[in-house]
Amino acid sequence: MALRGAVVDLDGTVYRGESALPGARETVRTLRERGFELLFLTNNPTRSAAAYAERLAGMGIDADPEEILPAGAVTTAYVRREFPDADVYLIGSPGLREQFEAADLPLVSDPEAADLLVTSHDYGFDYDDLAAGLWALDAGAAFVGTDPDLTYPGEDGRQYPGSGAITRAVAGVAGREPDLELGKPSEVTVRLALERLGLPAEDCVVVGDTPGTDIALGRTVGMLSVLVLTGTTDRSDLPVEPTPDHVVERFEDLPDLLDE
């Protein structure tokens, strides 16, 4: 069956830092002209879908907020559904806190009063946050991470610690693994992504730069998976696990690959 949908990673695939990668604008335009349904799926939880749409617009890439599914939105939806009455202690960015507040999730300042601990990326993460996470878990809170990404690619080409690094720090001091990490490649995220696209997985291609998230998502549900070498993975890392169906140098190579 012909492919009709594309799940596209952002950091390291469409852009790096605040700059679109070469050919990204034209590739998005080409996919739209070919009738593809697009969903931009990112494990970065620090911005809302609307904020990502604005960011992409600044790079010359048009996207409706409904075409963007960040890990923050996945986490917000999950907490609202699975912990509707829970008091939440959040270790995360101001942007994620704003998303929680907009969804009317009850946030508490006392970690030992929390029913649920959510950990995520935060530039201000410090010793006090680590202690608060420990106290929340020692008091019996459930434990959810927004996404598993240990690192993300910066504009300078170097890797920087991501949400997964903070979740692992809290997990390490508490001696307890998170109950669930959302974002890619979690089943929660896959389900929401396919609902947004309105397509079966076998009619979709997923393209991204990280084997353990982007490619794992595709392999789990039967999407065609394409690894790009502009983010966390480069040619010296090959072969990788899980194994992608295809490897291309950059996102702009995707239309030619699909033609083949």
C-alpha cells in the first residue's frame, strides 16, 4: 500500500538549535505537495505545540499546531487521563510547567505531598531538585518521565543532557526506575500519533536521527523507518540497533528515497 503519512522528528532532523537544516523547508513542502499527512513528533517537552509552530514558522516551515506532538503534550494528556485527581510534583522547565498549568493539573510545592513525580529537562536542575525527587519517591509517589532522551543535538554540533539524564539522576539516587517514560517510542505516544494522523502504521514512514527513539517507534508498530545522519547519529556509529529500514544523509534525501 502506498505511503500516506510521515512522522517527522524535529531536533537533529528538521533543525539544529535555532536553524533549519539544509533542504528541510523544501522537503516539507514536497511531502505536502505529494499529499502526505504530516506529524512532527518531538521528545523535547519544553514547548507547547503552538510554540513549536511559531518556531517552525520562524524557519520558513508552515505547520499547524495540530500537526505537532511534543513530549510535553503527550505527558499532559497522559497525566490528565491516568492521574486525574493526583497532586503532581514537577521537576521540569518553565515551559512544561506552563503546559501543566494550562491543563489545570494540580501542582504542589511539597514533594512529600505528591501523588505523582514527573521529571523532565530543566536547565535549572540542581541539588535541591534531586533531593525533592528523592523525597517524593520515598513518600510513595508514582514516577513518570516525559521522555527517555539522555542527550539532544545542539546547534554547535555537540550533545547536551536531556530529560532522560535528569530522570536517571533521580532514579539513581532513589534506587527506583521510573514507572513509565513517555515520548518516543512509548506506546502512549504511538497511539496519540496514529490518532492524529488518522492512518494505520503500515501506511506511514517515520524519519529521525535517533535509533532508540525514532527507529524504535517505527519498528515497534510496522512503520517504514528512515534514519538521518544530521543529529545524534553519524556514519561512524553505523550499524545501529534497532536497525532502520533505510539510512540517508539528511532529511532532504527522503523524497528521492520514497521515489525509489
